[in-house]
Amino acid sequence: MPGKPVTDQQVRVYMTDRLHYSQRVAAARAGFSERTARRIEADPRLPSQRKPARGRTVPDPLAAVWDAVLLPILKRDPAVQAVTLMRHLQLTDPEAFPDDRVRRTLERRVRDWRALHGPECDVIFRQTPEPGRMALSDFTDAGTLGVTIGGQLLAHRLYHFVLAYSSWEHVAVVLGGESFTALAENLQNALWTLGGVPHEHRTDSLSAAYRNLDAAAADDVTKRYEAFCAHYGMLASRNNPGEAHENGSVEAHNNHLKVALNQALILRGSRDFATLADWRRFVDELVARRNRRRDAALRIEMAALRPLPARRTTDFTEVVARVTKTGGFLVHSVFYSAPSQLIGQRLRVHVYDDRIEAFLGATHVVTHPRRRGRDDGVRVHCVNYRHVIHALRRKPQALAGSVYRDGLFPRPEYAEAWAAFSAALPRRDACRRMVGLLCLAHDEGCEAELALLIADSLGRGELPEARRLKERLEPPQRALPVDTPVALTELTSFDALLEGCA
């Protein structure tokens, strides 16, 4: 048909039919004219073999500069971009290249040159996971979830543990950075929750754990991590720096996890939680639902896991600190209070991701939630008012100028009471009333109940006073019954028990 080229398939059909039919019939069966049949018989090559090479319809705009100017630059460094070469031509020969008219031509020319003569590209080898063979750990930033605790934005990460075969996962909320402490503590929690140990544990390069460490400290962390894996009988491996796809089994799950958490928060209708424990419980419940879909694969993998060791190993960093006369000690530039009896003593402090625990010898003496230092150099304090309340009884005026005064208030209601006292009373009376409230909370063990009474007093425009609030805290007196009959068991009834034993 006019305007419709003959295909190779039509020619093959024609040549087969020509063995049994006339030229006209074979051409009709193949779908072209008799004249075309005569042309095919004169040249039996297929149409694809007779296509003339397509030549240029316009002159090559890069003919004068490609071999002489651009090709040497590409050979020297194939990473150079086409737009960089375009700007180079415009600088060296502005009359020949006044604008970006040939930019697309240059981009195609550079693309084709790289495909034929450029450096070899890396190849990703997809792996077939084996049951019980590998587990992977990673940290992922959870700031995009917008979770708040009591209205305050929570800056945190998620530790993510994944088995490569069954995709069983364990997730933990991490308040600090990607440290060895956070990895060791949460990895142990994952293994003991799982109930078995894989043959190999893969992480990224853990550069975040070594970022602020000198060479000796980084080497110490490396040895501790290797000792940790040796305790569990796991082979410790890392992917190469910058090659995230080598940790792909957990990298992909990171995104799936955050999408699932975001959707669950949308269904919840709020991203605010009363306490950090509530947010952690929310994460644990979602992960448990996701793991239920993997029960069949997990049963296969559990059969290939190694048993757990007899005990856990060290999952903290130990620091030795001396308790000073200010009633506390420093750990990573953060001040923590301690009972005054410990002043002058050296404590062994176990630093976890979310808490610190101090020991005098083998005796546990104090626990605090862990705090992080500030970048502006201002000292951060973590103070328990119970550690210093006895001293404040004797010196209540020290409260006003104390550097950690704001840290002494156990709840926001106490801080609001101090603000009200400072605004309405002289400094001496304000300190006396505030110390009285703290002493009442300590002596009666009624910190939470007293906070409600303080809020009620402030709400009614009154200044809370310890003596009056104590009267409202005292439970009503109850008279004990005096005429309660008591039945005594006869001793002879025990003989029957002795006979039964005989």
C-alpha cells in the first residue's frame, strides 16, 4: 500500500508462498503489490537490511570543538556536566556560542560518549535472604512525625532492628544520637524480645557514634562493639560508607515504618502524648500488629536462630565522677544531684541512652533521667529536690539565687507557685513559703496531690501556704471497731492433721 513500508515478516511470507504460488498470488497473500514483488525478487535482502544509513540533515554545530576542546576535558574527568562544558564554550568563544541553543545537542553527545567510553558503573547484586542468617540495625530520624509530649516537640530518633528473612522488627524511641550506648542497649532488648540470635549483625558505618571522638576513643568503641557481638556469637559486619543499598533491608523498612506511624497518628487524631511512656507504648503496639503478619516466616527463622547466652552483657558507658560540695556530680557537662551523704565520694556512673545510674562500689545510690548538654555552653541541671530539701530547711533564702532553682520544682504547678510568690511577696517570704511547700511534698509523700491543691489555690487567686494545705491533705480519722468477735481455733483440731500425715 502507498506510504506503508514493507516489513521483514511480509517478505518472509512472500518468499515462502512463492514456492507454491505465482508472483501475483504470493504478493496478494503477503499484502503488497506485484510491482513490489518484482523489486523484492530483484533484491532478496530483507527491508531492514536495505535501509540506507540516515545522514545529518543539518551541519554539526559541535564539529569544530568536540574533538579539540570538549573531548580532552571529558577524558580527564568524566564527571563533568554538559552544562559546565556549555558555559566553558561560551566563555572561550562567545561569538560561536552566544546562547544555550546547542545545549540539548551537547547533553546528548556527552550522554552517548559516557555510555560508550565512560567509566564502569557499580552493579547492585540482589541477595536471597537465608533464615537466621542476618539481622540489620539502623537509626532513623523521627522528627518528620511531629510528635509532641505535653505540647513540646519531641526531637528523637527510632532505633530499628529487622531480620532480613522474615522482616520481623523491633523499634525503640531514642532520645540521644546514634551512640554505641543506644545501639547496645536496644539491640540487646531486640534479641531478648526475639528469643534468639542471628548469625550476622549488619549496621551502617556508625560514623555518627564516632563523630565527636578522637582516634583512641573511636578505637575503644570499635573494640566494645566487637566484644558485644562476640558475647552473643554474632559476626559483626558493616556496609561500606556511602553505600546505603548494602543496608537496604532495613533502609526500606525505615520508610515503611514511618509511613505506618504517620497513618496511625492520623487515625488517632492527635500527635500529642501526655508522657514519653505513652508514645513508646503507641510505637510498641503498632510494631506488634505489624509483626503478627510475619508469624509464618518468623517460625521458619526461629528454627535457624542460635540460643541466647546465659546473661546480658554491658550496654552502657561507664564514667567515674566525684560528688562535689554543691551536692552533685558532672557527667558529659550535665550536673546531676546526689544525696548529701555522698559528697566527696567517687561514683561509678552507668550512662544509658535515657537514664544514668550511679553506684558507690556495688551499691546503687541514685538514678536520674538522662539530659543532654546545650550547644550554647549554658550548664544543664538535673536535680531531685529530695536530695537538697534538708539543706533548704536550714537555708531557705538560698533558693532564690540557686543556679538550679528551676530544676528543683518537681511539677509545673510548683514553678507557677514560685512565680506567684515572687510577684506578690518580699524575697524572704517567697523563699520561706516555697521551701515550705517542697518540705510538705517530701515529708508527706504527696507531690502529685499537693500539686492539684496548689493549682486550685492559684486558680482562686490565693497564695498557697503549706500549713493550710496540710490540713486539706490529712485523711479523716476513722475509729477502729472495738467489739469485733475473734474465734480461736481449738488446738485439738491439729491432731487430725498430724494423723493424716502419719
